[in-house]
Amino acid sequence: MGVPEKLAARMTMAEQHEYLRARFSRRTMIRGGAVTLGAVTGGAFVPGATAQAAVPTQSTAPATEMVDGALVAPFGRHLAFGNDPRTEITVSWQVPVAVKKPFIRIGANPLDLSRKIEAEVRTLYTPAGVGASGDHTQYYLHAQLTNLRPGRTYYYGVGHEGFDPAEAHLLGTLGTFTTAPRCSEPFTFTAFGDQGVSYHGLANDSLILGQDPAFHLHAGDIAYADPAGAGKTADTGFDSRVWDQFLYQTESVAKQIPWMVSYGNHDMEAWYSPNGYGGEEARWTLPDNGPDKTNLPGVYSFVYGNTAIISLDPNDVSFEIPANLGISGGTQTKWLEAQLKKYRACDDVDFIVVFFHHCAYCTSTAHASEGGVRQEWVPLFEKYTVDLVINGHNHQYERTDVIKGNEVTKKLPIGGTAYSETEGVVYVTAGAAGRSLYKFTAPDSYEGHENEVESVSSFICLKDGARQNETVTWSRVRYLNYSFLRVDVTPAPSGRYTTLKVQGIAETGDRIDHFTVARRAK
């Protein structure tokens, strides 16, 4: 029911989007608008402040009769930092049907939730004939909280007319979050990519919750509602309802730990907008400090303690999956360099961690290494001595030695230390969060089961579907099972070494890798 295959092959994502818009407008779309982010209001945690919409009001889904709000329970709560994690948090959630007057309550303890703020509603309509979704309307709600106090734990509850979380019998629905501290302190964060909905995804969530991280990084391919992942309107099997399952699965963690996402190829849902991210903009509210918050909503940065985190969109530079290749016109790469330069000059920032989907360095038999990333971004990572790069895309765990100029500058055994200021960059593929696993050409080699080889056969994805074979010596750790990353950040006084202790944790809870990145504190 999408764009004919021969026609789609010659069209950009934007052209395919317009084709389908026109097609469906003559049929099911007569009943209402296309998709869309129907913004109502947003809120700030400031007494007396005026709520403002976070996105422009657009056309909404077909009208839906509202049911008794007492019969509707919110689900899928997930948090995200604003531009400043010390003072800004967005709480997002979902309801299965339209409700009246959605809101959030917030306070310093569960018995004091007197502050009540209206929520913004973003309605996402998927008409029958788009993939396997059927005729489906989703209601996403967002409350952007500002002027919070650093290092403070808040209690919150989400509700609507007929469902008030402050009522005694609903206190069990409350959640909490903690803002970033004002000053640099030790903290932990976790990361993975390629989760989807599965037992393994749920198991990894449970283990992550036990790490008590300050935040979690999801390096793309979030729910897999689009299993094809080519970023085309002709992708088969797309089912928007998978997002309902995913957000329900993730809620146990994401309702109290900011879940910071980056977009992968399976997150380009071509029906909803010319850039493929209309659906994601309905579901997520991320920092809006990227190069173009409309064109590349998954590109942003934030600082937590002494560590700057940068999220990139590799669909913009991907040779392998070119649906959005060049979409930013080079502005993302220019923005990246400006961010790296700024953070390296900032007295309060020691570490820079960059996360995104497609791998710079990986030996998977599925996708291996992305030539566009190596061409556009790796030189900048090296120029500004990025401390750690986290990727997904390949469904396995793999970690490199220290790399500079596409060569190993230092072998980094399990338990070793890399001095990023002078030696180079370490890359970790953490794409085994829940989806089916890929393969290596070399045997597994991980903590307690080391199996070193002199070299590994692999390839780089080039333009127009080409692949260039390469034999590499940088593949240090390989683990073909479900896992995630834990990173412990320990600040230090000026002139001494501050550290990132990175651990690969298997779904079983066993440690499969650990290494340290160190640099002198400013």
C-alpha cells in the first residue's frame, strides 16, 4: 500500500512522504488531517508562569469521542532532560483514548502535590493502509518543567479529568526524578541501542534499573515499529502500535531515569513527515539546542557534572541506508564541530561522550562500519579528543582498541586504561539491547573468555551500496549476546586524573568487559 517499489527507488524520503500524503488525502484522510503534532499547551514549574506550547499547532487526528476519564489510566511514562539537566525535565506519557484536561502534579514529597500544570497533547494518527497499523490514533502528553532545583528529588503524578494521582487510592501511580547536581560529583550512566519489544529488552531494562544510573542513553532503533528500517514509505510491516508496547515495557525504568534517545534507521517512519521524524517528535521531547530542531530533532547536547553528552543523527551521513543522506546540508557536522570546540574550552567539562546509531568501527557481518561516519565525524572526534563513542546498529557488543588515523595507537586489553588526551578514541558498539543477534567473522573474546586474534576480516559501507573489504586489528572485545554499557564517572581535583570506568554488562548480570578512560581534570 506504499509507494510502488520502482518509483520509491528514485525518490527521496520527502518525495515519498508527499506522494503518500496526496494518495491518502483522496481516501481515508478526508475524515481529518494527516498525522500530526496537535500541540495544546506545555508547562513550566514556575509559580504563576504562563504555559507555552512546545511545538506549533498543526492539524489533528479525526475527532474521537472522549470516555469517562476515571476509566482511563496513563501509561508509558518517560523522562528526558531539557537543555540544562540541573533545572529542566520533561515528563511524557500516553493515554489509550482522548481525555480532558491532562496535567501533571509535582512536589517535594508524595503528600504535597499541590502544583498542578497543564500538559501538552500531541495526537498521532495512522490511517488504515499505512503498513500493518490499521486505523490507529495515539495520544502523547508532555509537561516541560523548568526552574527546578539542582540535585533535588521530586515526586510527580500524571492525570486528567477523572484521574487525579493526588487521590489516596492513586498514590501508587506516582513517580520520581532527580535533577543533576549543581557541582561535579561522581555519577553513573548506562547505554545501549537496538532494543525493541522482547523478553531480552525487558530483562536489560530490569538490570539497568538496578544500576541506579543518573540517565540512560539509547543509541537508536528504539521500538522497531518499522521492522524494515530503510526509511521508505514502501517499508512493509510498519505498525505504530508497537510503540504502545515499547513505552509500556520501558516505563519501569524511564519513569524515573531520563531516557535520552538518538535516532537510528528504524526510527525513520516515512509516513509522518518529510524527514521521517514526525512520529518521534510526537513521542519524545528532547533538548532543542541542536542545529535545526525541526529537521534533525534527535541532535542535541547536554552537560551532566563534568561530562558533555552529544547525540547525533547518522542517517544524515549514512552511505549504507541513504533515505536521509545529506538532509542537513552539512549543518549537523558544522554544529558538531562547534559543540566539540565549545566543550573542550569549557572549564567545567572534562569528558566528551558522543552517542549515535551507525557504527564508526565494528566487524559485524551485518552492517560493519559506516563509511559516512568515518568520513564526516571521525576526524572531528580525533581533533577534539573525544573520550568515548557509543554506537548501536550492529546487534552485539564490540569494543575497539584506542584508534587514531584509522590505526591502533594503543592496544587496550580488558582492564586497561586509555589516555584520550594524547592517545586516541575508543569506540563501543552496544547494540545488543533486545533485538535478534548478528554474527562476527572472528570468535567471541570477552572477560573470562579471551580469545585474541591478530586480525579480523570486515568491511566498510560506501556510497551506492558498495562495500570495501578491510582487515582490522582494532577489534579487542567481542560478545555475541544481550548486554548494555555501564559508565561510572569520577571527577578529580584540577591537574589530577578524572576517569570514566566503562563496563560491558551481560543480560545475565556478568561483566564481559571493563576499561578506563582517563584525562587530567581542568
